[in-house]
Amino acid sequence: MCTQTSSAPPSFQRFIQRGKVLTMYRRFMRLTKRVPDSTTRKETRAWIRGDFERYKSESDPQRIDVLLAQASRQYKEMESGVFSML
């Protein structure tokens, strides 16, 4: 028998935002594969993971949208930086 610990399922908006956050996290992690130095790659992955974990408990949908927009800008900056290292 399966019991549900939370009182209500997440809203559709929350479900969609969660998917966007996971997609952004995966994009960052894939981007780190292009970093040639293994030490720098590990440090970068730890930094990314720490940033995502810092906001793990954020529940305000508007704040999550702001954080996603910031992450998107940071991704673009990081992407251009990684390509310049190659």
C-alpha cells in the first residue's frame, strides 16, 4: 500500500517550472564536459550544484522565474567562455 506524504500534488505551473529547472541544470552539466581541465571541470560542477541547491526550497513561482532568467543569462556567458577556452 502506498501512502502519499504531501497533502496535495504540485500545481501544473510548479510541475512545468520544475521541468525547466531540471533542463537548465542538465544544460549546465553538459556544458562542463567541454572544460578541458578536470580540476576546473569538477570545481565548476560543484559551483553549479551549490547554486541550484541553494534555491532548492524556493516556492514562489515569480522568484523561480527570475532565477531561471538569471540562470539562462549565466549559461550564455559560460557557454561563450567555454568556447573561448577551446
